[in-house]
Amino acid sequence: MLQHLLQENLVDYIAMDIKHIPGQYSEITNVSIPIKRYSESIELIMTSQIDYEFRTTVIQ
């Protein structure tokens, strides 16, 4: 979906929450997704020509 949106120039800004420790994404978020797709999304965003930000939450 993200790749399609970028190819069609349908977005001009992306903000993505990063809730990821390699190998523990499902445990932290309680959501099961293929980590490869998550990494691919990050790469798509970083290589796009649009403004973006990555956000995270730190719990101490």
C-alpha cells in the first residue's frame, strides 16, 4: 500500500511510529507482522523524495 501511495504521488508527508527492537516487535506491540515488510516500509520512506519523520516512545 505504501509503495502504491508513493508511486502515485498521493502523499506529501509520512510520520511512522517505530516500536521495534529487532526480533521483539510482536512482543512489544502485541501485533504480529512480517518484520521484513516493516523494514521495507522504512526503506521506502527513507528513499522517497517526500518529507518524513520516525517517532518512538521511550519508557524508563
